[in-house]
Amino acid sequence: MNRAAAVERVVYWIGLAALIWIVVTFLILPLVASLHAAFFRDGSLVVGQTLSELSRSRRVRAALWNTVWMTSATMVTVTIVGIFQVVVLEYFHLRGRALFKIAYATPLVFGSVVAAAGYNFTYGPGGAVTHLVKAIVSSLPQDWFIGWFGVLFTHTFLMTNFYYLFLRAAMRRVDYATIEAARSMGASEYTILWRVVLPAIMPTLLAVTLLTLYTAISSFAAPQVLGGRDFHMLSQMVLTLNSLRRPDMAALLALMMGLCLMALILLSQYYEARGSYVGGAKATAPIQLRKICSPIGNTVLHFFAYLLVAIYAVPIALVVLFSFAPAASIGIEVIPSSLTLKNYARVFTEGTAFLPFFNSIVMSLVAVSAALVVTLFAVPVILGRRSWLTRLLDITFFLPWVVPSVLLAVGLIVTFDTPNPLVGNAVLLGGYWLLPIGYAIVALPLMVRFLRAAFVGIDPAYNEAARSMGATGLYRYRRIILPIVAPTVILVAGMAFNDLLSEYPLSAFLYNVNNKPLPIAIVDSSLSVDPEQAALNLVYVTLIMAFSLAIILLAERIGLGKGPETTTL
């Protein structure tokens, strides 16, 4: 064995040992610790007692009931709105289709804590729309939007992203020849949609419905900002129990949520796999947009399509517009009478205003960089040497996608609230680094999935040609493999960074006064009545949306395919 090969072998084993330490310490051990906290207390099995305490708690029972009925209602409303959007974009020919595509895609950049803050600003007690409506209907309560209605409204119009991304693709795979055949047999448009199109997209529809169910059950930001004092869901209750120093109850409640969510993930994967086979014909004729000849039907469809545009556009427009308005006009004016850059100047020059933004940028950069280093080493190892160890690593990296954030957060808290020998007997809880570690963990599944696909797509001939010319493994990886996957690395890093800037559940559990991140500042400012805080909040939300839009535009360069052509009904 020559010297270069020996160095590579040493580097490989050192890297593998470090990888195993990272996975065991920051992923496996916290999950095991959360299970131990749920079942044991002071060395005794207390799961029955803890379950009994949870069942006797009025607040827990109320949160459970709220989660059940809110999730059920969300599934119904999101399904209706999501299917309507897909039909408008991919089946019927309507004027303004380009505008519909932009408006219906806004949940991709205006979601999570950002959207909750935006909806609170628009429809909340001091919202511009609330002031406008109260000028017309003076009897309207100031807090009409706060409570279950605000949460359901927010869920309905922000959880359609799965439909926009996946159900649209399924609709494009429908064989247009079957539609023409049904039409030639005299079938009405309703019959074609119900008996031909719907069965073809049903596997994908079931999958996105389950993903919506998953998102609704684990909803955190919307009820936290818009639920008020009386409407709470299970994720909030886990945080409350943890703050009350009851990790056993918090862990057990999070575990029950996790088991439910894992079952939903498995079901969605099952239906997604079925969709690969029955979602469309082997050789499909591209679907063509169909014009509606009925004037009444055409008018009604256009009305609701544009109504959705207004619902999506108004909060974003008001947030961006008032981010340039003087703080004194917030909560008073419906449309700002003057514009200024003072709010943006405060965010970037004032220490207390800039600190949450700075903290989130630094922690997200650290987390993304660490996750990229782990992923760029782990993926070639997993793909190159198939063994029980690499298969186990492959599965483990996707656990943060399956396990809810609240369960992972409770596990990290329980694991690192005392000196831990795996981190040099340090106590990470209450320090700066536990939150960036949590960020890196939740970023890993996204990176592993996309970079794995990028590595698999590399032509083996490149590597073999370099090997035949005597290039070492490290040289081939550095000079050939990395340049090929670099565009994917940049895109994935940007996507992960964007997600972490607005990551709320993990932040709510793990932050402290030394590293208060942007999502926490946004929630705190949303619940504040200080117009100066509201002005800063609008700048925070606008900046996150701008970065999200930049990532979307970068991803768009990959190409989403051309839309279908138009035909007359």
C-alpha cells in the first residue's frame, strides 16, 4: 500500500468514527433519552402514572381535543382549496393563469412563523383589515380573528403547498386521451373530473392529504401567535409541560404525537409509491387546458380564483408595504400615508433590533456548514461501501424527518441538561451551542436526500477515467466529484438556511437569552402592542420572504416543465 492510499484509509476511518459519534451523540442518544424520560422517573417505570396525570389534566385534554378537531377541519378545508387550485391551474383555461400561479405559490415563501405573524398583522386586533372592517361594521370585536377561527383560516390557506407542488405534477401525468375518450362518449365535465381525472390522481391526493394531516397535527406557530389565551394545541402543551419541569409528561406527550406522525409518514410513502404506478399512463398525451363554455360557470370559477388571489396577496402586500411605514402609522392607518427606510436602518444598525437577526444568521450558517460537512462525507460512504453499518446510517439520517421536532427537542434537553461524557462532561442546555446543534440535525435529512440523488447521478466514467490516470480517491473527490455536485450543494445549503431562519418549534425549546433567534423575536413582537416592535417585526418577515423568494428563483432555474396547451371545450 503506497503512502497516499494509507493516508486516505486513515482519513476514512477517522471520518467514519467522527460520523458515528455525531449520529450517536446528537441523534440516537436524544431519542433514547426522550423515550427513557417518557417511561421512567428516578429509575422506576412510571408510564402508567404519567399517562394518568396527562389524562387528568384539563389543559392537556383541551389541547388534545383542539388538535383533533382542528386537524380534521384543516384536512377538509385544505383539500377543497388545494384541489380547486390544481383544477384552476392545470385543467381549466382561465384568464390570469400566470397571476394565479404566482399567488397560489406564496405559501412556499410565506409560511410557518412568518405567515402567522403576517396574518396577525393583517387580521389581528391592530390589523389593517380589522380597522377597515370595523369602520364599516363597528360591532365587530377587535379580536375577531384571534382563536380557533384564525388558526383554521391560516391553516387553510397556508397548507396548500403540497397540493401546489405534488398534485399539480400528478394532474400533468393524467393521460389526456382518456379525457377525450370520455368526452366523445358524452360525459359531462363534472363526470370527467369525478370518474376519470380523480381516480388517476387519487394516490397522490391521498399522499398529500396525509402530509397535510402531519403538518396540521404538529402545528405550532399558528396557534402560538393566533390562538390567543384559550386555544392551544399539543405542540404548545409539550412546551408548557417542559417549562413546568415535567420532562416525563412532555416526553410522553411528544412520543404519542411522534408515533401518530410516523404512521402518517409511512402511509404517505405507501400512497406516493402507488402513485408512481397508477398515477398516469405509460405513454401519456399531455393534458390540455379546457375552456368553459357556460358563462355562469366561467364567471363563478373566475370569481373564486381571483378571491383566492386576494386572500393570498393582501397579507403579503400589507406586510411589505408597512415595513417601509413609520411605526406610528401601524395599527392606525389602513394604508400608510408615508414611506421610510428607518425601520430597515434600525434592524441593521440598532444592537437590540439586529441581534435576533444576527443570531439566526450565525447559527443557521454554523448549522448548515456542519450539516454539509457531515453529508458530503456520509453520502459517498453510504453509496460506496454497502454494509449493515452504512445501511443503518442511511436510515438514521432520515429520523429527523420522521420524528417531530418537539420530541427531538425534549430529547436534546433531557440528554444535555447534565454533564455528558460524550461531549467532554459539558452541560449544553442553557448554553449557546445546543440550538445550532439542533438546527444541524433537522437540516441533515434534506441535504442527504438531495445530495444522495446528485451523487447517484454522476457518470461513473468520470471517476474511472481519473482512477486509470493514477488519481487518488481524495483527489478525485476534490477535483471531479465536488465540482459536479456543487450546484446542488449551493441550492440545498440555501434551502436549509432558509428553513432554519424561520424554524420555530426547535427554537422555542432550545433558545436562551444568549442566542435568541429570529423566529422567537417574530413571535414575541407579534404578541406585543408596541408599534416599534411591530415595525421591526415587519422588516424581519419581509427579509425572510425575500430570501425565500431568492431560493425559489434559484430552484426554478432547474426547470419545472412547461404548462399544458389550451384546447376549447
